[in-house]
Amino acid sequence: MNNNLTLLDRTFEPMISSEEILERVSQLAEVISRDYAGKKPIFLSVLNGAFMFTSDLLKSINLDCEVHFVRYKSYEGVESTGKVKELMGVPEEVNGRDVIVVEDIVESGKTIEYLSKKLEINQPASVKICALLFKPSCYHKSIPITYSAFEIGEEFVVGYGLDYDGAGRNLKEIYRETT
């Protein structure tokens, strides 16, 4: 049985099931809850891609915490534009607080680097990065990715919040483009 799907002009095949995603997200939540025991961190979710990941992660977090959202754009289609455009910036409430940035995917690290510089201005107590997907072969920045659910190769992926020109965000699973 072929479970491939077509979004716009590209074909994708299943890569990570919804069960695997939820299991790994729950494990990450346990680690984060343990690491931040006794603290009240702010989860800073990067829209639009991280909305599903953030929702499932926070459902399993066992801490008093807050969530805020930022929105940046750096992709057109399947390619990075090489520039980060701020659509909704960092809230002022991060001063002196522990911040956990929640990203859907970390590739080049341009968005993480941009956001980290913006956060520095507001002087948080700490900043950690939590990514659903991490592409270590594409990442050439010095900011550590403290928490990641899955490390993947250089394939283009959609689903569970990740999109291809707006399509595929609502999929429960993660799909990779077929070659």
C-alpha cells in the first residue's frame, strides 16, 4: 500500500508516525520538567511551524510555566531566503526569566541566531533551544540545541506544523519529500 501524498507539485512519503512523535515529545517534556523543577520558565514558541509541537509539549510539561509566541519568516517554498523577517517579536516579560525557545525545525540556525540576539536585549536569566527536528549537517551556528526530539538528514519535510507553501501543516505525521 502506497501512503505517499502530493502537496501542490511535490510528492512526500511517511517518515515519522504520530505515535513516535507523541512518545518523543512526552519524553522531552519529562526531561524539561526535571531540568526546570522549582522554576517558572517561559516557553517562546516560534510560529507558525511550532504550534502543534508547542501544544503537545506543554500538555505534558509538569511545571508552572508561561507561553508566548514569536513569528519569523525565512522560507519561500522549499528554500531559505537567507534573511529573517520579524513578524511578531519577543515579549518584554523575558527579563530575568528562564526562556525555552520552541522551534519546529532547526536547519541553518539563522532564525535561532536572530532570535537569540533579540532575547539578549531583554536579558533573560537563561535561554535554551528545544526543537522538534534538528538537522545537524546543516547547522553551523554556535548556539547549542539543548533539546531535540529527532535528528534528521537534509531531506525536505512537512507535517505536524511544518509546511510547503502553506500546505501540509495539519498532518499528524511527518513526511519527507521523495526523490
